Amino acid sequence: MALKWLRKAPLTKQAVTFGHPWAQGSLGKITSGYVLGSSPLQSQVMAYWPDGSIKWTKHAGVFAAGMHDLQLKESEELQSEHIAIEKYNGIYIDNGCFKVFFSKHGELQHIIEWLKVNNDVKLSHLTVGAVFKDQDLTFVKTNISLEENGPIKSVVKVEGDITYLGDVYQKIIIRFRFFKELSTFDIVHTMILVKTENYDGIYIKAKAPLRGEAWNRFVSIAGAQVYTEPAQLFLSRRYSENNLAYKEQVKGKVTAESELDPEMMIHTKEQAIWNNFRLIQESPSSFSFSKMTQKGYASIEAGRGDRSKGAIYVGGVDGGVAMGMAHFWEKAPRELEVSDLTGNETTITAWLWSRSGPPMDFSHYSNRDHMLSAYEGMEELRSTAVGIANTNLLQISLFSQPATQEQFGLFADNLQNNPQIVCYPEDYHQTKVFGVWPLMDHSTPMKHFLEDQMASLKQFYLNEVEQRDWYGFWHFGDVMHTYDADRHVWRYDIGGYAWQNTELVPNMWLWLDFLRTGDPAVFDFAAAMTRHTSEVDQYHLGEYQGLGSRHNVLHWGCQCKEARISMAGLHRYYYYLTGDERIGDIIASVKDNDTVIFNQLAPLREFYPEIIEEQYPIRVGPDWSSLTSNWFTEWERSGNQLYLEYIKTGINDIKATPNRLLSGPTYLFDTNTKHLTYYGTGNIGGYHMIIAFGAPQVWLELEQLLDDQDWSTMLAEFGRFYALSDEKKQEESQKKLNDQHFSWPFFATGLMAYAAQFYQDKELAKKAWDILLNESIPLPVSSTMKEAVIWKPITELPWISTNTVSQWCLNVLLCLVYIGDDISSEIINIKEEI
């Protein structure tokens, strides 16, 4: 199978980890090695099909600059020594470029004790920490492990606590990814809040021993271009014109004193020596670069810009160190700091949250709930950030010779551009690894019209992130819920109408769009949403561990903490496409969610007793459907049949009820046996809630795999029934159900389409298209675009809501799969656009 770069081939040697899909039955087990082009790969299994064959493999490789041959082929198994060795006192790394020592003992706050190139220490005493009320909260290691180890890639996982006076304030997980013969390594920093204090700063820092006189010590930053400053300038009053040495110095060139004009050097040595430098991204649209001679003296601003690339280099006569942070400006306030540039050990600090910004604030936005007026969940206050997380990627690159501006610039560009290897849409589609969705199709006027509408909506959201400044440490990756056409802003301050927090699964919409289009902008958008919603919108410890927080003015503000927000199915796309270790942890953490979350917080406590005969009232969707997503993902990842049995237990229980999938929506759930007990038909819950949170995507993928005709029929029955008239609903359900139970009909058009194909019902197909095209969103989208001016000119869709858009697009995709040949321009009321 041929693969491709998500964007262009990188211009430097690059390490990439990527996922590769396999059709069921095509790969029984890994019996050989693999190469991509001529580059050997380190390979492992990520997921299995029901027949035990391999569904996903993960591959890591190091690729030459500009490499275009991305054909995956079998080869001899790798015989090289592994990069890491674990001993009693720690973990040793030797990747051919440098050696690293992680100590298990000694100074517990140090994560990396030393990093050596040719036996010279280039980096030491790497640690993490936080600042709170001018106090430095220190890190204490609690565990260090070798998570992955092979001849091409090694991952060291370090866990610990941020503490102060014996109390734990944050849990920290840091992963270090090392690759064979690559001088750059990754740091993935995860912070989980234990105490929600007003932290002033979050940092990673290390010491870099540099050599050379002050005029041969340099700092470079990456903005629109690389900008370099020496600690001491050759420029002086007398030597300000035609100073060739100075022209080279500001490019970062090292020059021996013997090669320099002695008279000029007399002046140079009288110049100020600048030791401390700060690159501060104060907001998504503004950064500053400043320096000072030493602590206690004035900070002098060199200049300002809009968006830094978030990378800094420090170097001397025998090389140096570059450090960079992904999403530097997108997750402002950020900072990169250099201290004591001319000292024996220069300190480089990456401030994930800059202490120059305001302190973190986890207080709620109001002293009471606003359920009646603002669409909040319940008349409770459960706003807490205890247990939420934030994950950030950094990179460090070692240079054994002074880095040129071009070399440093390529480092910064690679960090920001995220080199990634992916498959072609046709290969994701034909392997069926992500269930049911269609390839792009412009073959008829109506299909072309629908593709254009979906593209317009996608592009609107891509533009809206920039237009509305949906950036920031706790915000980047999320979008807003509902628009306010009168103020020409989103309802950022109205309870449940503000941040989306995965409501109605825009994650799934965006990932399916990427699979179909290969659009790198959508990949980045969906990846950022995955990172945000899996970390910030989900609880990883504490009272609500395993649950997520519903949409609100604050990401953690809503009273409803539910399983649907932490559902594994939201994140498995990114996990399988990239092999990301942190997302793998998060997916694994919810596999047994059902054993604890309902005891922590009953989802239907507003309507029913929290527990009835030792069973919990839950909805078949989104509660049980979220559990099926968790179990399904664990089943495919591990091959553990127990999780398949959990799914089958619930399906068989639903089969046995009077109205099958139309029973409920509320059942009684036994967390020990996984049984669902019938609790009536047409009870509280809402049938649109069953299908609005990814259940069709999860259940239809299951339908392809289970070989269960009853389950297939039940899905078709549900889709067909949703489309019935009120009179027919009452007649067929013995008056248990009517139209009032079935809100938002277009949410069900995907299952109507499935039913139309299942029953070969052309009238039902026509009705599904009619609802989707004439009773859902205004079409064509472009005709509804408006211009407005608030504090700046903006472009808007006055009717927009993310719920509506994500569900419309997801249902269009299902309708194209099942009844794509039944659509015609006669169905839609608009003709001139088609």
C-alpha cells in the first residue's frame, strides 16, 4: 500500500510514527519487518478484527529529507540493538547521536540527569515545575518506565507529582520519544490538576553547558525569519560601519579572537554582556522579545511581533541546543526563556503557561446555576477543574556544531508543520477500519451540490477559529455551540450555548471529513479538538474521573458530567492514525468506566432515583451507546472477548424487550453483569438523544462485524419508525410512542437511509432526503453568508449551531452510503444552485 505525506515531504531528516489499516483477513500476524521506501520501520499491532486478523499496525521510522517513496513493503526483521537499556539505577538511551541517562534514584526532581554528545554533556538536570504565589512547586518522580523500546524508537514514561509542603498540586506524566540516529527528541508533557490554584506558571527547564567567549554565545528565535543575537556585540561606536565581523556575528557565526581586529576587540570587550532573554507570546496575536544583562537590572525590549514559531536556540563555539513548543501562539500565554547565557551552565525554560500572563483562574462564572434561562444541565453547581488535564508537545534538538540560521529555521518549521504520514482516502475506505462512510463523489449534480455544502461548512469552521480567536491554553481545539445573530457573536456567555465540549460529536464529523478528503487543515483541526476534548473536557482523577463535562461557558462548568463526553469513539481516529501514546492511555482508561461512573454521578438523577434495585437508570443512548464505544475499542485493541460479551449482553437484553431498540430510552443497568432491564417504552430520555451522540456511527460499525441479523433489523426498525407519521407511530406502538418522543427528525436520517436500503423502500429513501435537504439547515450555505461589523468586520452564518452542522454532515454521509443513488434535484426546493 502506498502512503503519502500529510503535507509536503520535510526538508530535514524526520522521525514519524503512523498507523496503517488492514482489511479484515489480509494480515494474520506480523511475520517479518517492514520498510517504507528504503527506510526500516519498527512495527507493532494496535488493533484486531473479530477473526483475529490484524486491523491496525503502528510503524515508526526515520526518513531522509525530501523522501517521496512511501510504499510500505515487507523486509527482513530488524536485528539492531534497542535504543534503550534499563538497569537497576535507571534507563540509558543510546540512539547513535547522543546518550541520555534517566535516574531512578538520587535527585528525584531531575528527570534527565544528563545528555551527552561524544561524551560531552550537552543537556542536564531537566525537570518540570509550577509557580504559585511566587513559590516554586517542585517535581518529585514517582515512577519511570520503558513504555516502548526497539531499534528505531524508544519511549520513556516518567510519572510524578508537583508538590508544595508535602501536598500534591498536580500529577505529571512526561513521555520522551527517542529515534535512531536523530539529534531531535520529543517531550510530551501532561499536567493533571489535583488542586485548582491560581498557578502563575507551568514550566520545563534544563541546563545546557556552553563554551566560548561572550561574543561567541548566541540566542536565536524563530519568527517570520530567524533572528539571532550574540551575548556581546562586535558593533560599537567606532566600529559601526563596514564591520564585516559584525555582519557575520548576527548570523550566528563563531569567530576565533585570533581572526578578529585587536582594536575592534578592545571595544567589543567593553560592550554590555546580555545574559537573559525572553520570548513571550502574550496572546495569540502578540509576542515580545526582550533581554537583560543580569537579574535585578532593566529588561530591554528588542521588539514585538504577532505569532512566533515558538522555538529558541542557545549556542556556543561547539554547538548548542534548540528547544521548541508546538502550538506556541495558539495556546498563549507561552514563553521561552534563556538565563545565564555566558555562564558555565545556561538554563533554558519552556513556560507552557507563562508567568508573564495572568494567573490561571478556575473559579466559576456565576454564583448560581442558570438552568432555566441558559440551557444549563441541572439546578446544581458542579463547576470544578479538579481532574482535567492539558497535554503539550515540545522538541529539543542537539547541535554538535554551531547551528546555522537555516538549520534552526528548519527545526522550527518542522515543529509547527507536524510532518505526518497518512494513507490515501481510498485505502482507509476499502479497509473499512472506521465503519461506514463514503468517498468524495461529484458524479451527479446533486452529489456535487452536497459535497460543496459540506466543504463550505467545514471551511466556515476553519475560518471561524481564526475569526473568533478560539485560542488559548484551555480553549484551543474547541469550538462554540450556538450563534447569536443579534450581537453577531457566539453565545459565549450563555450557559449551555457556549463551548461545545464534544456535544453532538463534531469530532466524528471532522475526522470523517479528513478520511474522505485528506485535507491537512482538517487533520490539524480534528487533532487539536481530539487533544482538547480528551484532556480538558474529561476528568482523569477525582470525584468525576472517567466522566466528561457537558457544554458550558467554562469547559468544566456544567452540572452534567457524562459518559458521552469521554467516549473512546471520539478519540480512536487520532489514536489509530498516529499511534499517540497519551490518547492510547485515555482510551484505555474508560474501558471499564461502567463500573464506577454511575455510582459517582447518576446521569438521570433529576428524573429517577439514583439506584433502583441495585441497578442504575441510564439511557440506551447516549449512556449505553458510549459504553459500547468504550467496550468496542478495547475489544479491537486487545482482542479481549470479554468486552465483546458486554456488548452482546446489552444487545440481547434489548432484543428481548417489547419494542426492541424503540423501548426505553431509559433502562436499568447492572454494572456487575452488564445487563439492561426493561423499564418501559416512551419514558424519559428522548429518542433523539439515542442517536445524536455518535451511536449510529458506533452501532453501524458494529453491525458490519457482529453477524447478528436481529441487531441489523433493530437498527432498521428504529430508522423506519422515526420517519412514520404521528398516527402510524401511535398505531404501531400501541400508543406508547408519538411524534413528541421523536425530536429533530434530521438527526435520524442516516438510520432512515439504512432502513430504506434494508427494506428496499424507495419512499422512505425519498423521505430521508426530503427531511435532510428541506427541513434541517438553509441551503445553499453560501446564500446565507452575511457580513457584519462589531469591534471588527466579520463574516457570519446567522443561523449556525455546531450541533446542527455536525449532525447534518454526519447524516449526509450516511445517506450517501445507503441511498446515494436515490437523490435527485426534484427533492430539494432549491434548483438554481444545482
